Amino acid sequence: MRIVDMHCDTISRLLEMREEGKEEGLYANGCHIDVEKMRKSGYLLQNFALFVDLAHCGDPWDMVQRLHRVYREQMEQNADWIAPVYRFDDIDKNSRAGKISALLTVEEGGVCGGETEKLRTLYEQGVRMLTLTWNYPNELGFPNIDSRRKAKLRKEAAARGGAQRDDLIREFLNTPDTEHGLTDTGFAFVAEMEKLGMIVDVSHLSDAGFYDVLRAAHKPFVASHSNARSVCPHVRNMSDDMIRALAERGGVMGLNFCADFLTQLPAGVHNPGTVQAIADHARHIVNTGGIECLGLGTDFDGIDTHEEVPDAGCMDRLFEQLKRSGFTESQIDRIFMENVLRLYREVLA
């Protein structure tokens, strides 16, 4: 079993712990992902996101640079076990040396402030994938969930109480933005990213933005950590039409282990997450877009702990559940590794 995971927030979590006075590193820690856990499960490659929350960081560019320093330090301190990826050939080189590969990404295109020079700086620093938006509008486009609007809505919902409150929140979480897509700057960024050899990531982006990327992009792109909306109607997931369009373009979407993106429970009910729910999304996505469009995007360290697959050391549980759900080992290899590697081979310079 070899694993490629398109998204985790471990670097941001390590910086948070450092600011709390806990000096934990990447080799062994209390996070969902560390070197020991990845080695246990047989990871080939892990994407590490530099995640920036625009509303809580002061200067977004300064924050992404702070996160980059943490990433660089951890790569240096753990160089015997893990090594960065800059070109596709680095993956094989690292594997032959007995090392896990680390591919650097940024989750929040707003860190660039709309400046393509900063995008190029990120590329020079090793970033090979950019999530165009997180949960705020930025210079590039609009997300399906606007966290500022969500906070206001929660206050309004609390004032209503009862079933009206739950219905208001549910409507917000299940209603995609089909009007506001990429800005002119967003289109320019997509073009520049393709020129550089940086992968466009549409997770978090509005539905309108997804179709804008579909029209603008010439290379395959990804939804690094998004599930199927037909299985769970949360707008962070993708509609069947979007899944088919992504597949036809040669793109890949990554199974997200966030329990609330896997199944939708009544408001206030604890959602522990089940491995069967992950397999259900996998089956629907493969039936809709084909086996070639599905990969992994766990969102580890950016989500509450999934109770049945709690960390990177437990990926065998998903492997076994997919087998029980009728997937062949060859199909599981595609989901766990081969589909993402095919896209990386095509897009990375």
C-alpha cells in the first residue's frame, strides 16, 4: 500500500502549537500526521498546505512566510526520512532513497494580494499547488462558504432558535454560489500558474468559480479535498456535473475525511465519521466520473478527528473498507496513489 495525500494542515498546526509553547516537530507529534504515522502506512507523498486564515492573521503574506519557515525547518530536521518535491522526478528519487516526498501547497490565494510577483515568489520557494480561495472572497474569486457571512448568520440563527435556526444554517451550508466566480486577477493567476507548472486547486471555490477555471485552464486541475454533493449536500462538496467535468479534463478530486462533509446529521448532533461513509463517497465519485478522477485529500490536522480513521497511521482501515465495498486492489491503488501521480507527471515542470 503506497499513499499520496493531496491535502493536510499539519504545518499550520505545528506553528499553532509552537505559539502555545509546545515544541513538537514533524517526526513524532500529537497531530494527525507525522513521519512515524506516514511510515507505518507506507506514504509515498504528502502535500503540506501553508494554510492562512485571512481574518485572523494580520498580514497574510507575513503569515505564509512564517509557515514556510516552519516547513523548511521541519524538512531540514527530518531530512533522513522526508524530502521536498520540486519536479515530478523528485518523487522517484526520494522513493529510491527510502524517503517520503513532501509537496508544498498554499491554501488561500489571498496571501498574494493579487500580485503575480508574489505567486512567482511562492513557486521559487517550492510551492507547487495553490488553493485559489479558502472561506473568504479574495482578489482571485469567491468561495462557496464566506466565513464572515457565516458568523453573522449564526448570530441571526441563534436569535431565532429551534427549528428555524437549524433550517437557516442548513440552507446556508447547502446553497452553492452560482453567480460569483473568478475575478480578472483570478483568471490571470490561473494562466500564470499553468505557465509556472503550479497546480490549480478549486476546493473551497464557488460553483461559478469552478466553471470559470474549467473554461480558463488548459491543463488538468484538482479539487484537493472535496467529496460528492449527491451523497452529502454540503457546498464544500462537488455536484455530479462538476465531477464529470473535472474527470473529462483529466483532473482529480481528493476524498476529504471531515465527518460533516461525509454525512449530514441534524444540527447539534455529534458526527464521529465512519469509514463506510468515505467508501460511499468513493463509490459515487467513481460511478459518476470514472476511476481515474479520484484520489485522497484527507484534510488531516484541518478537521476534527475522524473516529474510525483518526490519523495517517490508520490508512489500512480505509484500504480494507474499500475492498469490502467492492473495489479491486488495482482500483484502490489508483485512488491511493496512481491517479494523483498521473496528474502530477503532466502538470509539474
